[in-house]
Amino acid sequence: MLRESSDRFDWVYIYLVSGKDLVLEAQAGDEETEHVRIPIGQGICGSAAKQGETIVVPDVNKDPRYLMCFASTRSDIVVPIKGRNGVLGEINIDSSRLSAFNQRDKEILEGAASLLANYLEGRKFEYHDSSTL
């Protein structure tokens, strides 16, 4: 649904925290990513999970943290899924357009992350607080 909500959302990934890693749980895009497990603290995804804050990258070629999935990716947004006791996972969206993500996108995705957190915590999701890593 997220991918279909915008023509700028080319690849959408949901990662969940498992130990000291983010593990890919769902994806939507024309190709599959090779990044199925990302250590917390590594890359833009791992940085967002460690910090517990949304990261918007207007141009991935100018950010040394970027772990390339596809050569056509130009911008990235990573939104942590934050539960009561820490980060449960994150939403990662890549776009083939430069500066593809705006404040409204950030707000909508943070709202979606909040809904996912409520869902995961309601299912007694097991995770490790990434702030202790």
C-alpha cells in the first residue's frame, strides 16, 4: 500500500529488529534487495535504528552511510518503528528521484510507523532495545 501511495516511492522495505540486526520482513519494488540483514548502526538504515530518528537523504550519492541497493536510487527516507521500550524496526523507502521526500511524506510515514508499532506490540513482538547496542 505504501508503494502505491506515491509515484516517488520506488522501493519500500519493512525491517524488524532481531538482536543487533535489522532483518527484512517485507518489500515492494521491481527488484529484490540484497540487504536482507543490516547491522544496527551500519548504513542509513542502521543509523536510523540506532538513533531512533527519521533520516531523509535527498541525494544518496552524497551520503557516505548509504549502502547501495540499486544504481537508480537517488534519495532515501528511513523511519523508525518505535515502541514503548525502543525501536522495533523501520520503514525504508528509496526513490529514483533526487530530493523525492518532503515534510508531508515524513509525517505520513511516521504515522504509518506508529500504527505498525501498535500492531507489533499488540502481538507481543519480541525485540531487543537498540539503544543498548
